[in-house]
Amino acid sequence: MTDNEKWILSPRRSGPFDTQLFCFPFAGGGASAFIPWAAELPDTVELLAVQLPGRENRFREPFIRRMEPLASAIARAIAPRIRAPYAFLGYSLGAATAFEVASILCRMGAPMPAHLFAAAGRPPHLYPLSPRISALTDDELFDTLERLYDFQIPSELRMYPDLRSSTLATLRADFEIAETYHCNQTQPLPCAISAFSAQQDVSVGEMAVAEWRQWTALSFHCHSVPSGHFFARLEPHLLMRPIGQVLTRLPEGG
């Protein structure tokens, strides 16, 4: 496996594909979270999940704890894989990561995503995340995740110290990114943006999600879902089916 290949995980699906969808994970998440969601997409869409260092098949690698080097590394890794038309999907913190990668690709002169889908994620100008939670104690961090993100802590994490330690290390590294990220981009992206908000999400409200509007020079759509922050983990069709409908129109310029 080359250095670039380890950044991308994709389901075993046969092509040919008309469109690519690069997916960027939420804090603490790995690329495997997106793999079951591919079933909700049209067969003509290739799902490519970004795998970050320090988790799953890259667990031996050190975390990247700042947005700029992370986004730069992702952009370099995926640029050779791009076949237009393509789109980005970022979930929670992954939405800001996708935005930064798109910004870097634009500066590189690489083909731009035709669409950016931001799910349950605050727009770039609403970072850094405050108050800081990466330095909380283990129990405080678990409690905060349950309260703000409706994240149900599996009983195994409280029972097995090694699993608990690795999970918390990943979460702390990603929250460090959210707590130190400052957006330096001043111009909107030359790609359409669709934002998805969850009506019961107390971590990022619907009005905040709607502010993604200012980051596109093209069309903007905002979808409201009657659920909590991690709505797509339980009901991926609420996210992936609208995305699939957009992606099937991209070859015709949709």
C-alpha cells in the first residue's frame, strides 16, 4: 500500500462509476463508519472514505492534531484519485475538514468538487470550538459527549481500559483540532454547498448550520432532519438519499 492509498478506504463495489463522493469523518471516527452508507447511494457513485492517522488500520501512526497539516496531507493524498465530477461529504468536524481540503485544492489548481455536503457541522467561521473539552477527565469527556452530541457511550468503553484509552485518545486529538482551528479562507468556494441540520442537535443549531450559505459562490440548500447530531448513524438514508439525488445530476452539470 502506498502512502496515498492508506488515506482512502472504499467498499468493494464494481464500477463503472460516474461520480465520486469523498467522505470526511466526525471527531473520533474512522473511515469504516461510512462504508455501510454506500448501500444508500446509486450504483453509479463511488464512495471513498478518508482514513485519518491514528485509527483503525492506521492506529500505529501518530495523530495529526491541527487542521492545516491535516488538510494539506489529505489534499496531497486524494488529488491523484480525483476524477471529475466529484463531491465532498463532511460529518460534524469532518465538514470543516472537507472545506479546508477543498480550499487547498483550489489553491493548487486541482479540479474542484462540484458539491460540498456539510452534515451536522458548524461552518468554518464558527470555529474554534469553545469551551475546550479535550482536556477534560475521562468521565467528564464521556458526559459531555452524551450531553452535547447525543453520543451513546458503549458499555465496552467503560469496562475495558485499553479500548477506553484508545478511543479517548482519538477523541482528544480530534477535539484539539476543533479547539485550535482558525479559518484563513476569505472567499467562498466555487462549488455548491448543501448543509444538513438536525432539529434535536444541541451542539450546532439549525441557524448556525444555515450560515454555510456564505461559503459558496454558487447554489446553497439547507436540509432539516428531525433527529439528533448523529442522525445518519441510525438512519443513513436521511442523508445519503438526498446526496445521491444531487450526485446523479452532476454529469449534466447539476
